[in-house]
Amino acid sequence: MNPDSKNTPHNPVTPWYRQFWPWFIIALPAAAVVASFFTLWLAISRPDYIVIDDDEYQRLKSGLKAQQIEQKAESDHNDKSGTDPE
């Protein structure tokens, strides 16, 4: 058997870079790398903006504390009196 019998004019061997599957397999991870760089660019170019400023946050925080104290006082009062608020 001739070692060159596989490379006949009827069955030519094409180089790997002329076939579809190697490029398809290379393209999948390459697309993921491109998408990750795009995501990184989006994250860097569009920073998160502050929803509320510090003064408004402190006001809301103190309002929530007052509401919690009020609810605790109501529950303590209901526990002592033995009545259900509903």
C-alpha cells in the first residue's frame, strides 16, 4: 500500500484552515472574548448614578427609625393590654 494513497486526486487532503469546523470551534470562544470586552466597555463608560443624595438618605433613614420605634411601642402596648390591634 502506497503511503500517498490517501492524497489522490479523487480524495485531496485540504489544509485545516480551509475547513469549516476548526473556524467554527475557534469562533465560539472568540465571540465570548469580544462580548466580554464589550461588557467591560459598557461597565466603564456608563457609571452608576446616585439615586438619592446624602441629605435625602439621612432624612429617610431617620424617618424609618422613627417608624420602627413607633411600631415597637405599639406592639409593646398591645402585648401589655392583651388586645389585638385588628
